[in-house]
Amino acid sequence: MKLPPLLVYSVLRLLAFLVPLGILWFFFPIFREFWWLAALFAALIGISISLLFLRNPLSDASRAIYEKRSAKTGSAPSDEDIEDADGSDDAEGTRHAV
């Protein structure tokens, strides 16, 4: 069974935050007192890890979201197509009198 890419990316992002947070709390006693500072550093480390190592899961998740949205709205004509179909008579070079 293949997991949805958005779920995989979300779990990896949570781990990229929770693992540094756990390391900071357990191995550095000062962060037990200043928990908000540990959370801030863990967030910065998590963002860095995410930018460096989670590029492929992010593109997979983005692609899955795009495909799902385009499948939902792919059958309806776009506004541009409707306007092009309406304005095709005026675009043939006829000028309106002023």
C-alpha cells in the first residue's frame, strides 16, 4: 500500500521539528527551563532540514495536489476560452465607428 505523498511530507516535516526539539530538551538542560527557546531553535533547524532534504517529498505532494485539483476543474472551460470564443468575431480586423 502506497501512502499519500501529502501524509508522507507532513510526517517528515513533523519529525524534522520534533527530533531536534527532543535532542535540545534531553541533552541541554538549559532548554528545559527556556522551552520556548528550544522550540524556536527546533523550528529553525526543522526548516533548514526541510529545505535541504525534503525537496522530493514536497514536489510529490505538490504534484498530487495539482493533479487532484486539475482533475476536479479540468472538464469545465476556462474564462479565457469563453472570452476567446466570444471575441473571435471582433478580432478579424473590423473596426468600430467612433
